[in-house]
Amino acid sequence: MERNLDRKTLSFSKGMTNVPSDLLSEDSELAYSQNIIYRNGEMVPIQKMEPFGTVSGTILFVHKMADFENIITYDRDPGTNKYTIRCYKMSDLKTAIGTFEGDGEVKDAQAVGNTLVLATDNGLRYIRHIGKKYKDLGTDIPEPKFRPMFSVSNKALPKTVKNNIISFVDKADRVNFSINGDGTINYDGSDWFYDKLKTPTDTDKYDNLQTSIKGTAAQAINIVKQNNYFIYPFFIRFAWKLYDGTYAKISNPIICYPTARRSGNFLVWDNYTGKPNYVYIQYAPYYGKLHFEANNQSIGEWDDIIKELVVFATTGVPQFNIDDDWIFREPDSVDSIRYDGITFSVYKKIGYYFKSITDSDFDDFYHVFPRNFIEPKSYKTDEEIIDELMKKSQFYKLFSMKIGSEYMDGKNYDAKYVIRDHIVENLTTQEQLPKDDYYGWTKTVTDNLYVYNNRINMLGIKRYPFRGFNLFTAVDKSSGEGFTFYTHIVSDTMDAWVKSDNNTIPEGTIPGWLYYPDPHATEMIIRRTTSDLAGIRVKLSQHPMLNGAYAFVSLPSNDEISGNVAAPTVDTNAYETLDSQIFTSVVNNPFVFEASGDNTVGTGKILGIVANTEAVSQGQFGQYPLLVFTDEGIYAMSVNAEGLYSSIHPISREVCNNADSITPTDKVVYFTSEKGLMATSGGEAICVSGQLSGGKNRGFPSDFLPFKTFLENCLIAYDYKASLLRIFNKKTSYHYVYNMVDKIFSISHNYTSSKIFCRTVANNYPDNLVQFDDSSVYSLTNIPLTEDDANDYDCVMTTRPLKLGGSTILKSLRGLKHLFDSDTGTVSVTVYGSNNGKDWVALKSLFGKPWKYFKLEYSFKNFKASDSFAGSIIETQSRREDKIR
């Protein structure tokens, strides 16, 4: 019987490792394992991925709903800078059910419902799945085309307000006059006369007069409103109403002037026939009839998204207080007064009646007849009117028109055809515009998209500024001159000028009211595009209640702009970098992003976002369901009852170094960092690849990348059924396999006999599709059960240096027996010996020269997926140290 014989069972429960060094490694560790991994106490073959098919292009996304499942692929030609998107049914990867081309590059894709959203470098592109096919909506919601304008009248009201004002006034002197041949008044003549009226001196009579005046004026004003006409300055906005009731492309507030500084007065009507008792006093307000031009009958493929054009209005600002006292004035006591209408050049001399008389002397000549008039004792100043208009931030629904309406053909229409009865009278009871526009006119380019709770999230954002509006006052485009508006925007990451389209505008409205839908706008330059190209500069301020910048310089005037401000340099490629912000869309609506969905996470660059299904800590399940990875650490975000993010907290300083590696599983989110493969459930991040974080692994083939280098450009596929991670690198023909349960690593070749690199990994939970450079696609969930898997598996694994009792003891092998369960498979092993753990000699037999270290290189042939290898029993004999020589 041999002496000093030791027996040991080798079970490789630690899998593939390179720490600690070979001098301190344990006998249960492997230097290399290929196509075999430790699971459930044994080494078992790593099952092959199941072939799924071949598809042209790179799989970009799997678009799946209850009634369809489609693969979206992407091809790009760098030479022409064009891309092609193809859509295939999962059951037919040969025939595309949709092909779409575009310029630039597609960086990501996600879907909300049946709407596919592409993150392109020209903005978000929307493609809808309808009727088993896809149709392209384009990269932006069409801009609504709507232009309001007014015609102004002070003709007789639709009905007369009866009053008894005349019974409370006193008469003064009679005034005689004649009309000269040129139409002017001659008070020395006596062809005509009128009786002056004056305020009574009796207190009761005076009070009755004021009450009657105020009541009559109020009734007349109400009659105007009852007929859906307008008297006072107010704002209009318009917007698209989408399928879910949200509003998009909300316009700038447009100032409307049915009247500007005056809105009417009481006129004393005479018949001028020498009958002084025939006198009637009536309030005659100027009122505006709203007209519009809308050219939106055809909006292309957006007709199932956009349902209506809705017009909103604020209440008006009266130029006087109706409850203040009213007074009589003489015809010549007031200069010409502005009644601003559609042309902004209507002046009327108050206290004069215009009458056409046809006779031999005055054929078809309009004559001016003087008379008394009554008006408020005081009017608001321009500044007071502007201040009150600035407080108007509530917009009420005035009317709407469905897409395809006959009134949206670009022609001029009276709004009476679309405003329902008594709307203006009851404007404040109508639906309000719920939210202001939030950068809905900008072009937003994003690197990544993520869908959570049926909302799409954008991150890695570049925002290109909107060119700006060019209509700020409701006017007819047939009159005026051409103007262009330049806007200067200064934010933390951008300083740029934008230029609006040209527009025809009456000069008297400039500068007037101006607005740009970004509070970072600081100034405008307005230049005439015709004649002398004069230009003026106007400073903008942040609007106190709207998401924009404004200037309200003046009410309309007859002044011409004077200035010589040069046109600024416009940078059409300027953009804001919003690396630390997440934009979240409206629920079930990827077209609209509101202010409530703008969240800033830390101060660094956001790399990725992922759902977290594990409790952050005990008793906090679901409190922070989203994890945000930035270049300064990991943040957790909580969700409120509305599905928006209510709080953001830092949870870890670990920094992801490869956004493509972020992979959610059932309970843990995996990602890579400079430390290796990391895992977090929201509470802390730990490194799960510590066993591969050592130095050079002498068991690897020479062309293999160090593990951390491998991870820098990796993609991770989650094998849901087997609880495995398959970690691919785009430049290697092999991939790592990580056993999530036993926390063991192994290696598997992409193909058995050829070097094919991984092109992409597409999530199709619970499946993951892996596509290789030869366009072949493999499924992980379709891998058969081990007992049904007919594949044969050839596997290799190499142990780390075996000490077998001590690294300083010389020993020789005396026996080696393998423990495996296979009907057809074979196990062979090559034994190596070494005295320094570096230089190895292949042993031809188990007996012979003793060595300090041994290494076993196993080769498994024709194993089935259900076969297993439990380990080896090895017998060694130590060299006797006490023998006399």
C-alpha cells in the first residue's frame, strides 16, 4: 500500500475566476470555462441560443401589442447620410409591411401603444401602426394656420336699448350752423341748429341721470356680447386638440383691438328739421366682428391624431369704469379719438354726426353735423390698459373647428358661423386652456428614449430653438408692410438669434405687443423687409404667468418705426444641451411634453433610465420605481398619483461607463462600471464580477480581451427562463455568461466554428433577441427545455493551479476519476504539471515526476443539455521529506 496518499474531490463551485492570484487560488476555481457553467451544484452545458431567422438591417426595436408583434430594423448609409426603417411581422421576416427613409441617423426607438417613436437627429419621428400596416406621420406635428382679424362698426345695435335719459337732462342754448361747400362747419350760418344738453344741477335728477346712463350703457354692451361681438382689447390663442383631449402647438397670445383707447359714447340724435323736441340719446359703442382665415383642411396622416382647431380668448379690458360718473361734452372739446380697427387708421371726431345729403349743392357728399355727446368722465391711460391686459392669463374656449371643416379652407370667414350662441356673453364659464405651451414649437433631439407607465421619457437632449412667431396683433394681411422678427435667446448652454418668417403687418402695430415662447429670450430686433429696411430693438422680459418672454410697448399708433438696427447673425445649428434633464410625455400621448414632465436629475449627464421592481429598503416597495444613471452616480425617482415624478434622491455614487449595458431583470438592474459588472436594486450598488477583477488570466486564449475592457463596449441580453445574463461585445466572437443565481461566470462562443460578432440585442420581454453580423437572429426564450434539447454540446474548461494540499509540497498524481451523468457524452482531460505556477508541462501519465502544481484541462464531447459534470476525484502522493538519502 502506497504511503502519503491523499484523495480530494474537485467541485468547481466558484466557476471562472482570476482573483486571488494563482499562488493563492483555491482548487475549486477555474481559469477558463467554455460552453459549460456551474449551476445547481454541477457543471452543465450552456444551451445554444435558438435560431429565430434572418432579417435585413439592424434590429432597432420590437413593437408589440396584444394583436401584433413586429420587428423594426434600421439601415444607414454613411455615404449619403440617409437611413431606412423597415417593419416586419415577427412571423414573416422577408416581407416588410412598412419602409420609411430619412436623412441623418436614428439613435433609439420606443413605442407608446401603436405609435412607434424614433429618436432621430432631426427630432422625434412618429410612425403609426394602423390596419396591419405602418404609416409615417413625420417628425413634428403640423403647425396650425390661423389668422384672426376684425371689422369694426358702430352702426345700430341688433336691438335698441330703450331709455329715459332725455328726461333727466337740461337744455342750454340753441346752436345754429351751416355747412360750407367743403363740408366744414360754419357756426355763423343758420341753415341748421341743435339744442345743447347739459348736466342737471338738481341732485336727484343728476343721480337718476347717472343711473340711467350706466344702465343703458351696460345693456348696450351686453347686447353686443349676446351677439358674439367684441368691444374691448383682449387676447386670442389657438391650438390643436388631439385625440386624448390634450392641446398641442399652442400659439402665442395675439392681441385683438376691436377698439383700443375708446370704445363708444352716448350720441344725441337730432332730425335737424327745426323740431327741437325730436331728440333721442343712445349709447353707440364701437364693436368688432371677429373674422379669421384658417387653412388646415388637409394635415396629411395626422388626421387620426389631430381632431380640432380650438380658439381661446381672454376677457376684454374696458378702457373706462362704467360705474364712474358720465359727463356731457361739446362737439369740439375733444380732439380726434382713436377707434382702432382692422386697418388701425380709423379716427373719428367725437361729437359729429356724418350724414350723406344728395341735392344740387352737395351731391353725394358726406356732411358733418355737430351735436352734444356723453362719455365717461375719465378714461384709463395706455399704461393702465396695458397693465390690465398683462394680467390676462386665463384663456377660455371661444370656438372650435373639426379637421376638414368647410371654414378651414383659407378664406376669410365671419366667426359668427362657428361661435355658438351667447359664448362671448358667458365666456368665463367655458372650458379653459389648461396648460401653457412648453417648448412645443422647438425641435427636440434626444439620444435615448424610455417608456414607463405609458409615458415616453427623453434623455440626452438637444433643443433647437423655434424660429419665432410673426403675428402678434389681429390684423388683415392685405394691409401693411413686410416685417421680420429676430429673437435673441440666452440660456446656460446657448446664445443664439433666430429669425421668423416674413409677414405683412400694419406699421402702427409695431412694436406694440411681442411674445416669444421661451423665458430665456432677451430681446427682439424688428426689421422692415421692404423700402428702407429700418430696424428697431426691443427688450424682452420673462412673462410673469406664461412660459415665455414678452414686451408690451404700446397700444396701436400712427407712428412709423425709425431706427437703423442691423440684422443679427442667425445660427440655424444652435441648440441647448440639456444633459441633466428628463422630458416625460403626457400619458398615452408621445406627441405632447408639458412643463410638469420636465425633471432635472443632479448636475451631470444622464446616461440611462430604467424601471426598478425591487424595494429600495424594507417597507418601501415601489417608492422609487425608476433608477436614473448619470455620470455622477445613481438617482431614484418616485412617482405621484398622476404618474409624474415627484421626488428625486441620490442613492449611489457608482458611475455607469456604458449606457448600453443597463439591463433590468426581475429584481435587479445590472450595469457596468470601471469596477466591472454591477448590480443594484435601488438601495446600493455592488460589484458582482469581483472574481474577474484580478490581473492577467493565464487560462485565457491570447486574443481575449481583459474582462473590464470587454465590458466597455458590451451589450447584455437577459435570459429570463435560465436566469442568465449573456454579455456580448461588438468586437469579439465570444460572450460571457453570468449565472445570476450562483453568481458564476463562464464563456460561450457566438458560433462554434466561425468568428461572428454581435450586432445588437433587442429587448422583447420576456424574450431577448440577439442579432449577429451575418443578420441572423437568435431567441433566448425559445431555447427548449433541457430534456427536449437535441443539440450536442462540446465544452472546455481549465482549472486554476491545483495545490492539492500545499503549494510548496511536491506531489505526483496517482488517480483521477470523473463524476458525470451522460449517456453518450465523453470526458477527457489533459494534466499539466508546474513548479512555479507559470511554466507548464503536459503529463503523459498519472505516475512519474512529482510537481508542486497541477492543472486539468477538460474536454467534454457530445454532451446533452440535460447532462452534468459533478467534478473529479483526484489522488496524489506527497514526496516524503524525512527519507534518509
